[in-house]
Amino acid sequence: MLYVLNTTIRKVLNSENHIGPSMAVNTGVLKEIGLTKAEIDVYLVLLKSSQIIAHEITKQVQMQRPNVYDALERLMEKGLANYVI
């Protein structure tokens, strides 16, 4: 299963200058909307990737796979991420 960032959210972050030209993200905004550290870490990986599998996210954030799946599930519940079959 491939995971992707919600494209509407990506457009909003770009338009409101929360994402800089180097893809640096103002993580304070993500904390303000209630994301946990794990969710922010996974979210940032999704932001940099057009599509990615959970195994690759796990390697990039150096987090155990069940925790990555939990963070992905919460991001999907919040409408910030989706998956593609």
C-alpha cells in the first residue's frame, strides 16, 4: 500500500508559506493543530515524497513499524494523509 499526503493540505501549506523553498516546514504550525511528534515526523516524510510505502517511512523516521502505522492511521483520520491501493 502506498501512502500519500492529502493534496489539498499540501496546497494550503504552500500558499500560506508554511513550507519554505527548501521544503523546510514550520513544525510549530503542525504542533498547533495538535499533531504528535510521531505524526509530525511521518507527515514530513510524506511531504517530501509523492508516494511512499510504510517500510520506507519506517527507515526514514527510525521508528518501529507499528508506531508508523499508528501515526499514519491518525493522519488519515485527521484528513492529512491517504493511501493508494
